[in-house]
Amino acid sequence: MARDPRHDLLFEPIQLGPKVMPNRFWQTPHSIQAGSDYPGFQAGYRGMAAEGGWGAVFVESTAISVDADPLTVVRLWDAGDVRNLALTTQSIHAHGALAGVELQYGGAPINSGESRVPYLGPSQMVTDANYLSAVAEMDLEDIVLVQQLYVSAALRARDAGFDLITIFAGAAISVIAKFLIPRYNHRSDQYAGSFENRARFARETVEAVRRAVGGDCAVGMRFQLDTLPTPYGFGEDGISAAGDGHRFLTFMDDLVDYWDLNVGTLSGEGEDIAPSRTHPENHQAPYVSHAKRITTKPVVNVGRFTNPDTMASILTSGQCDIIGAARPSIADPFLPAKIRDGRLDEIRECMGCNYCISKFEFGSRVACTQNATTGEEFRRGWHPERFTQAVNSDNSVLVVGAGPAGMECAIVLGKRGMADVHLVDAGKEIGGSVRWISQLPGLNEWRRLIEYRSIQLDKLPNVETILGRRMSPTDVLEYGASIVVVATGSEWAADGRSGAHMDAVPGADARLDHVATPEQVMVEDKALGHAVTVFDSEGYYMGYSLAERIARRGHDVTLVTSHSILSPYSRLSAESARVNREIRGLGINVVIDHSLTSIEPTSITVQDVWTDKMSQIRTDSTVLVTQRYSTDSLYREVKSRPGSLVQAGITGLYRIGDCFAPSFLAEAIYSGHRLAREIDSPDPSRPLPYIRERRLLDAAEDDYRLGSLTLGPVH
Ligand code: SF4
């Protein structure tokens, strides 16, 4: 299909100092937890984005020296880092993209990680994000030292092959912003006080970097233009776009080749990495859209852009020149190529769930709900758009259950050329639990998980979707498929069992009128009394989402959780600040640190987890958000008939997703994808070994390739 002419301007080259970017797609710096220590992982991930058409591809924020070591970033400290990162710049250049690096020196609020060298900052202070360790206050010699560290790192970046060198001026983790923002700058010398004084450190630093590498590389800044009003930003303590934000653009404009702009504080409020639950596409526009009136240099904007019409319109309107994106590039590294080729129905749109961010906050490698291949480019050799014909492709496959795992598995099996794939579900629609989860407040965009897969399933001639058919074990055995995959999902516990309560809670029985599970509330619309208590020991979105939904329908809601804060996982997904404020703003009574000990028809008994003190909460209905159990009876019954399996010609029986172990949606999708990718392996129920980039004694390059003997068993 031909490209829509309205999108042509997205593919116009643009000059950035001495470099030409081939189009307007800019993968912004974002952590994948690969750093410079895992060069294959880093190069594989970034190279895939370049192959997918991103015209500029950045590695994550990069620590410039040993005293800027927050552990989770690329390090560019020495010749070894240069050597490792050169693999990444080569992999980016191989596809015609520019390679970018974002240099940062943290200042407060980040602890030194591995190096244990204290940070230097404009003023000695602790911050909201690091209230334990203060930075050392720079004297004038230290200022010269840190500026020289920037220069040395920029030279190393150039030597590693980077084309674009961004000096990071993010609000809470950049020493440059710390000097600029009065909240952090309590000095009394020529680097404090007036705007020009507070911006002096930035100007001297960028001038020095430019002198060193400006002829070879484009030098730009990533700047948090507005630190936002309270309660989600610094308010009067910070900077506003209309004030110091625009003044900074003017003050620095002659020194930079581009501006990469965003907003927020990067200190836990999550406004810069906002989820779809609370923020639409292009949500930063109110703050960044006037910047181009100030600067003469190309401007990058971010805003979880996935819609090419939106992208084209903000370029046309003059909001920015370049579309920046992290999450949309994670969900679909081939987003630009698909727009370029007019394959819009193949775009795997980011759904704004922020699972990727939670993985980073957890210290784990990158992963994505929508894209199972993210992070597996090098270590498993998975390509998001390429699939090999399965060795056993003459087999027919029955996939039972069209939830996330089943849909993904059927698609990948179809793309691997299996003769006949039947995806069978008892429901009237595909999507499994996501059908009702996406009806929870703010989760409408999560339907993208279904919509993308629905289109792909329709396109595959060897995959048939059969709805409204509930399969019995006999049906499965008589179906005629030679491979059976069971993806029948999970159900919430109806008896209150959880990590906090290994046994059923007395009185917790969702067969009773006054007790309900999430499915009963959302799918069966079970009647609830006026006073409703939601007990949440899961700690992610289900408890507060149900509480919000029920409260918005006029009920008095109490939300009891065994955790010490409401929804602790939301801290990792950058949703906690809004969730906590919004739930309380709705008048929901939040009770933390209490476990559920019994349910009676008109009350529940809860126990303080620290004092053991019991108390009662009057309630008409109790909703249990505790844990989920696999719906695996079909799998177990079929498996218990080995003779019948042989007789039916079934050579493989597998379970995937929640049917195997209830987990995140991302893990269900991954489980289905993994099985289909390895359906022709010796034992598809067990994952094939993947490349581990550990240090190996007496290593050869072959030790870091798939199939290496070092990945196999000793005996
Ligand atoms: Fe988007 Fe969610 Fe994937 Fe992150 S994990 S890129 S938010 S779909």
C-alpha cells in the first residue's frame, strides 16, 4: 500500500549541525538496563530501531564519569566503554540512522551506584528522591572539573561513533538543571541568583563540549522546559515554560544544534512518562508548543505518539520538527517503516501501560506488553517482523483460548507457516480478560492489545478464529489437531487466598451475595450494596480501578490493602502520584497495612499488620482482589489421558500464559510468543537457552552466539 501523502513530511531529511537526519523519527534516550556492559543486548536493541526506520537512535542516559554512577545508565568512562558502545553505533549506522548519546552528570538526587564516589552538586542537599545522601557542594575548582568531565566524555562519545551528543538538562537528575532551578541552587557566587548566573554552568559546559566536538558531531540539549505546577511538579520552586524555560532556550540557542524538549520533574510524579490511564497522546503540547517561536533550531517533542496523523499535524502546525518517542518505539520498532510504506494497520501501538518503565524501575531488562520481542533481539535472535518457517509446519495446531497468550501464539504460529491453526474461544469476541480490563477507568487504550492482534489474525490465511465454542477434553481429543496449546487464562480467587493469606479467609465465598470477585463485578455485573469494601492484596491496578469504578457509580467505597501504600506497583509504573491523589479525591476511604481476617454479611474484620489489632468495617459488599489461579482443568484433564493423546495423534500438548502461571499481560503475551517461536524445538515446553553476556574466562567471540556450547549442559 502506498504512503498517505499527508505523511510525506515525516520523511523529509533535516540538518542538525554537521549531520543530516534522514527523517523525522527520533528514538529518545531510554533505559533498557543494558548499559555499556552488555554490548550485544544494547546493539541488538538499538540496531532494530534503526532497521525499523528511526532516523536517530539514542542509547540511554549516559554517565560521563566514575562520580556520575547511578547504575542504570550507560557508562562512558573509559576506552572499554568506547569499544563496547562502538558496536551499537555500528549497528545503528548499518541502517542509515544517526547514533545519539545523552551525557549526564547526576548531581542530586541519585546515589552513586557501583563506584561509591559521591556526587558533586551546586549545593549540599538531600532531595525528595534521595533523602539519605547529600551531594558534595562544588567549589569553583570542582565546577571546572565537572565541565572537563563533560568534554572528555564527549570526545569518547565521538570516538565511539556517536553523531548526536545531547547534554542532558533534566530536572531532577542533571547537575545542569540543578544549577538552573532555584529549588536546588542555594549558592551565593556567580553561579547563583540571577537567571544568567544560574544558567552560567550550562552555557560554559555546552560551550566547552562544542569546542571539543562541534565540528564532528551535532551538539544539542534535552531540556525539561517546564517543571509543572503543583501537585505534580515543582510549582513556584521550579521553572515554567513561559518564564525561565523560554529564557533558557534564548540564552543557549546559539550553542546548540537541536533541542529535545519535555516536561516534568523525573522525581516520581511520572508526568514526563505519563500512562494512557491519565494522559492522552501529545499531552505535553500545552507546555512545549510555543518553543519554536523562541528557538531557531530544530525541536524534538515527545508525547507517546503512535498516530501518524497526529505526528504530521504537529509538524505542520509548527509545534516541533521531529517526532521523539521511547515507548512507541519499544512497542513497535518498525513504526516509521510502517508509516513510510503505508502499512498503518500493522502498527503495534503502545498502549501506555508503563510495564516497560516498571521493569526499568525494578532493575530488570526492558520488556513490553505489546512487543514480546523487545529485548530479545540479540540474546534470543528474535526479529519483530521476521519469522522462519517451522520445521514441523505440516502440523495443524489447536489453540484453546483467545486471550492475550492465545492470540499471540496463534499469530506467531501462523507467521511461522503452520499448516492450519485454529484459535478457539468460548466467548463471542477475542481478547480474554482484556475485554473487561479495558473497561476499567482510564484503561480504554489497553484495547490496543486486542485490536492489533485482531487485524493480524484476520490477515493470516492459515489461522482461523472460531468463537462461541467451549471445548471439553473430548472435543480437544477429537478435534484432529496434532499440536494442542491451552491458553484458558486465570480467575481471581473467590475465597480470599493470597500471598498475605495462604488459606481461605473465613466468610470469603464469592458464591454469596455479599462477596464478589473482579470478574463478577465487571463481567457479571453482580449487584453490590451501597457500602462496598474492596480488599486489595495484589497491589497493582485492579484494586484501585475497581474502587474507582464502583465509587463513580455512587457507592460508598473503602479500599483496604495489606500493603503499606496504596498500589505499591504503581510506583514502578509511574502512576502512584495520580492514583493516590485521585482515589482519595473521589472520597474513597483508604486503609493501609491491614489484612482481611473474616467477612460477615454486614461487615468485615481486618487486622493491623504491625500491631495485630483487630477492627471491623461496616460494609454491604466485599470485593476480593487477592490473587489469581490458572484456569487449567482442561489442560490437566487432557494431559491425564496419555493413551487418548497418542490415539488422537496429538504429539504436543502445551499450556501458556495465565493458564500456566498468572502474571502480567506482558508475560502472557511473551509466553504465547515464545512457545510459537520454539514450536519446532526439541521440547517446546522448555525455553531454548539464550545468550548471556557474562564475563567468561578464556572466552572467544563464539561464546556469545546463539548455539554456543557454553549455553548447553555440562553433561
Ligand atoms: Fe507501551 Fe506498555 Fe509497551 Fe511500555 S510496555 S512500550 S507502555 S505497550
